[in-house]
Amino acid sequence: MNDMTPTREQRTAALEGMGCKRKRVEDIRFTQGKGSYVDDLKLPGMLHGDFVRSPHAHARVKSINSEAALKVPGVLAVLAAETLKTVNLAWMPTLAGDVQMVLADGKVLFQNQEVAFVVATDRYAADDGVAKVVVEYEPLPVIIDPFKAMDKDAPVLREDLVGKTSGAHGPRKHHNHIFEWTVGDKDLTDAAFRKADVTIKEMISYHRVHPSPLETCQCVCSFDKIKGELTIWGTFQAPHVIRTVVSLIAKLPEQKIHVISPDIGGGFGNKVGAYPGYICAAVASIVTGKPVKWVEDRIENLTATSFARDYHMTTEIAATGEGRVTGLRVHVLADHGAFDACADPSKWPAGFFNIVTGSYDFPTAHLAVDGIYSNKAPGGVAYRCSFRVTEAAYCIERAMDILAQKLKMDPAELRLKNFVKPEQFPYHSALGWEYDSGNYHTAMRKMMETVKYAELRKEQADKRAAFKRGETREIMGIGVSFFTEIVGAGPSKNCDILGIAMFDSCEIRMHPTGAGITRVGSKSQGQGHETTWAQIIATEIGIPADNIMVEEGNTDTAPYGLGTYGSRSTPVAGAAIAMAARKIKAKAQMIAAYKLEVHEDDLEWDIDGFRVKGLPEKTISMKDICWAAYNSVPPGMEPGLEAVSYYDPPNMTYPFGAYICVMDIDVDTGVYKVRRFYALDDCGTRINPMIIEGQVHGGLTEAFAIAMGQEIRYDEGGNVVTGSFMDFFMPTAVETPHWETDFTVTPSPHHPIGAKGVGESPNVGGVPAFSNAVNDAFSFLGSTHIQMPHDYWRNWKAAKALGAVA
Ligand code: CDP
């Protein structure tokens, strides 16, 4: 070896593979304003569509008159339900097995529901046309409070379902009932409660919020009448699923539909489902023969295309006097709005809410979820969480704090006492999941030591004494949260969407010069897939990440994949990438053996190529193997170096984390200050620590927003009163607290590279940490549970109700 020969460390570093803080390659274009988003697309002759929307939450549509609108210069067409009926598209199926109106058919069921679609030569003309469409409504009684939806005299919302005693998920108990879903052992759980020394019961609400990505939902549809082909560019988190859904509902052959997701400015679950805008733009393009663009504005996004949460969770825990949990009983009232359009895997009407036993070893549990209709927007999307997991984590983490309060135990100690122990993994939960790996005690203790937990509790006790003496008007809260996520939907035995198993896919093509392209079935909305997918390949096959181009989002070129949401990309697509890379490596080994004139078994892998066992100077690099693949492969072998992998994971992955929030609240104003927020995440093998940190920062910021103010709120008449960023809390850098991040590494035993997802975790674990901090502060004044969101005004109201403010 001469001085110029790179060391093993230098060869490893040159790859920028897994574990490297590789800079995000996509940021080169994003930071220069060179991203290519749907709204950047301008096609010759392109038309623009805009919706007439309902001002009422519930009303009969008596008539729609478009005469005046059609006279507006530039307006070419006005679509209404009657028009869509001619092509059988007035209603569309939802992912949850329900149907949804594309345009109001006889009545409207939520404020801002789509009533008519105006198509014009430009967006302004379309808007002017919208203003001229005359709709006659007859208002009907409204249901906003989910607890009133199943009252005897509650108005019938879904007239299309009258007389239907069962739906996609079994029997319906009432005309506004959608499904009841139960899991667990009721008798055993009831018995645990009868025997318990201590029980708690609380109705814990997780209010309605919205993912509100900066880029709203949008599309451009272009129908080529000659070829009979439809091309759709759209903000789709799951482009292949959109292609299949369009094929099924529009009865177009799937090969004649091209779906392209260009750069996406955030999704957070909002861009998974199919919305009326997509259907109307496609129909308008078919009718006019021109490309049609539809771009939602902010108010439309917040009020019409999906929502998240709206879960009302009556939660009971049974425990021994020493604080050992013995049973969990949860009933959820799930408000789905006007149509059940939840984006869950088909068999799971309440998503993976049965992860509600959390990180604790409950011997028995029982869960019942009732889904109901109300006069609110449909959706129920997984807002930066795996299907309903954030609701479950919030439910159990609040309940554990409430139990600690009743037992007069420290909440961290109660958690440590009840954690699933390392030797119990793989752990079978009482509600049916098999947790792959975890080391909860280590994570919790690391968190407690880092933040000096005991000292914080001492400081809190001193502050409480000072408050009692009248020396301060501030109360201090310490919010502990320990969460277990379930991500990576999913194994085909558990998960499908419309019958399609939730696998994911990767294709790798290596070129002769040692560069390559990989196409993946996932679709980044900002998570940095172009950076990290190349890192997996770099480590697996020893080609520098910079030499691998990553492409996603084009259904004509990428292999079929189920898309990106619920942190499934790393657990599923990431595994497909590793498996495809291993196929490349296996072929490369045969070529290497031929070139080095040895048997394959005499070769061993060495960072970026193969070497002959026992003869370290006899090597061939992967770069040279790529060249050889195109000119000197072993006799009988096909030339080229490509591989495809479709990966059906054997199980989900179960990342976890220990979070703590320290907060002071001024009782006279309700103003809070987040003094400290520490987040320890364990997502197994870490591909890119810098990207993970960015994911955690983003998710914590959303968690902060949700817990401390973000809310989609309706008044009694069904008007959305938080329909813009003036009212819907969207934190900026000014309000956002400082985040301290940390980690432990417990690899997934079944994932090819041991990685678990991470993108969702901070939203899931962050919300209970904030809410527990507020509740911990107020517990000192005698409260048990205060519902989110905890904005200044509500904090002040709580202080007043508890007698702390005159
Ligand atoms: O599905 P989604 O991309 O939203 O979530 P994810 O699988 O949690 O990945 C988010 C980002 O974090 C991706 O760029 C991953 O490659 C990266 N990541 C990582 O570097 N290491 C992990 N163990 C998990 C995710």
C-alpha cells in the first residue's frame, strides 16, 4: 500500500452511506427556488377550474343556475352533479369503503362542500364565474357535537344510506352511525376492573386538526382524445394508488393513465386521498379536450380536503395499589364528518388505534370504537402519524399521568414500573400486535439522567410552595411522555388498500461507468428520500451515494408502490431498496468471480468491492464490476446490472421514544413558556442522523402547534371558525421552542438494515409531552384533566375555574 492508497475509513467515508450526515441533495434545487411543483406546470391551452362551495353545513340544494356564470368572459363550462351523473361520477368510492359526493347531489353535508365546478381560461375568470352561479339552499338542522350524532331525534345526514343496516365494517346502530369496531377480551378486562385496587376513568378528547401543508392540494389533468390517454400531475403521496383508483372509477384502462407527482411541498397525510378537485379536473379535461388545472386555496384546504383526529376517548385503567396496571378499557367516539373518507388500510376502520396499550405490559385490554357522521368535512387522515397512532399515544400517555396522580406516584416511576421489559420482545400486546424490538427502560433512564429529572421535580416542589406563599404567579409543569409507534404498513397479512397489499418496491439500474438510477414506489414530500435512498444503496453495493440518482413519483417509470405516509417509507420502501441492492450485489459477485478467476465462495465483500479471501491484494471494485457487466460477463449470463424488488414486510416496525417538556404558565394571563423540550428517539439503525434530526424538529413543531393551539373548530351552526392562518395556529420560528434531540439504537430484527421509521414519531410523542406538562402544572391546583388545545385563553380559563384567579 503506498501513501496514496485510501484507508478503509476514507473508502467508507467516500461512499457517504448509512450513518453519514450527508447533505440533502434535493436542497440544491429547493434552496434556489428551482423546485418543480404542480402549480409551476403550464401547458398550452390550459384551463382553470374553481369550485362553488356551500355556505351551509347542512342544506337541501333546491336549484343550481349557471346561466349568468356562463356569460362571464372566459368561462367555458359549469359542472354540477347532474353533469357528472352522465359519466357516472357524481359520487366516488372512499378508501374507507364509503361513498362521497363529488359535487353536491341534492344536499350539502358540510360547510364549503363542493357544489359546482367552473372551468375558464384563467383562474380569475373561473373565480368570477363562481361568484355568478346561483344556488338555492334550504337549510337543515346541523350536527356538530359528536355526542349528539346518535340521539334519537338527530337529523338524518346521509339520506343515501337510509335503510342500510350495515356498512363496510359491519352493522350500523343508528342512521348517523358508520361502524363499531371492537378488539380485545371484554370479559377478562371487566374482571380485571372488578378486582382492581385503583381505577381511573376520563374522557380524553383529541380535537380536530388539519395537516395544512404549505402547498395545498392541486392537480393538472390532460386528456388526449386521440390516444385515449389521461395524464395527471398532482400532489399525490401515493401516485400508483391514484392511478388504480382513477382507472376503477373512470373505467379507463390503467395503462392509459399516467400519474406524475412532481416536487411536493409537504403532505403530512393531507395528500393521500382522492378529492373532488381531481375528478372534476379530469372530467373537465375530457369534456373540453384541454388540460385543466385545479389549485386549492388556503381556506379550501383547511375546510374541505380532509382533517385529522376528532377522537373522543373514554379511557379507564385498572391497577394494583402499588401501581402495576392490570387492565385497560377504552371507548372511542370517532367523528368522521359527512363521509367516511379515512385513509386507513382497508380492514382497519380505526387505523392502528389498538396500539393504545402503548409501551406498557397490560395483561388484558378491551377497545370499542364507534364511528359517526356529522356535518363536518370528511377525511380522518394520518396527520404525521401512522393511522390513529397519535390518538392512541395521547390517550394512554394522558391516562398514565392521571393514574400516577391518583396513586400519588411519580409519572416517570409509574411508567418504568409498567414498561414492557427488554426480554419480553418480540412482545405480544393484549390488543393483538407483535412489537418487534425495544429497550424502553434504557431510553427512559437516559432521558431522566440527561434532563436531571429529580432536580426538576425538586424545583417544581419549591415553586409550588412559593406559589402557595403568594411569591409567584407561575405554575411549573413537567410533561413526561413515552411512546411506542407502529409504522411500516404493512404486511400483506394485515394491510391492503382496496385489495392491493401494502408492499413497496425498488428498481436499481447500474450503468457501465459505475453510476446508477433507482426508482422507488415511495414519494417524498420533503423527507429527503433522494438523499437517504442513495445512502442505503451506497452502503449495500459500495458505490458512492453521489453516483446514484433517485427518482420517485412517476407511475410510468417507478415500480408499483403504495406511497409515503405513516412513516412507511423506511420500513417498507427502504427494505425494498436494500433487497434490490442485494440482488445487484449477488450478480456482481458472480461477475467478480469470473474476472478474478476464482469461485464465488472464495470472495468476500470489502466496503466498495470484492477481494479474494486470504489474498487481500486480489480485488475488484464495484465500479469495475459495473463496466464488466456490460462487456465481459460469465458465459451464459445475461449482460447488464439491474434488479427489482417488491418487499412485503413480515411485520411492522415499532420505534419508540422518551420525551419531556418543562413549562411555566402564568395563571393571570394563561401565557406559557416552554423552558425545555428534550426528545429521545429510537428508530433502529439510523440512515442519516442529520435528516432524522430535521424530521424530529419538524414533527415536534407540529406537536407543539396541535397541543398548544391548533384546532379546526366549528360553531353550533356548522361554520368553520378557524378557516385561515389568522385563526388556525401555524407556529413560526418566533413561537417555536428550542428542541434538544437524542437517541438510542435498538435495530428492528426483521428489517434488512434494522431501520424503523421516524418521521411521525415526534408528532406522536410530542403532543402528550406538551399536554402532560400543562396538566401537570394544573394538577397542583386540583385538576385531573384539561382538554387540548392549551392556548393562553384556555389556560387562563382553567386557572380561573380552579380558583387561582379572582
Ligand atoms: O415515510 P416517511 O418518509 O415520511 O418517513 P420515514 O420512513 O420515517 O423517513 C423519513 C426520513 O428519515 C427519510 O429520509 C428516511 O430515510 C430518514 N430516516 C433515517 O435516516 N433513518 C431511519 N432509521 C428512519 C428514517
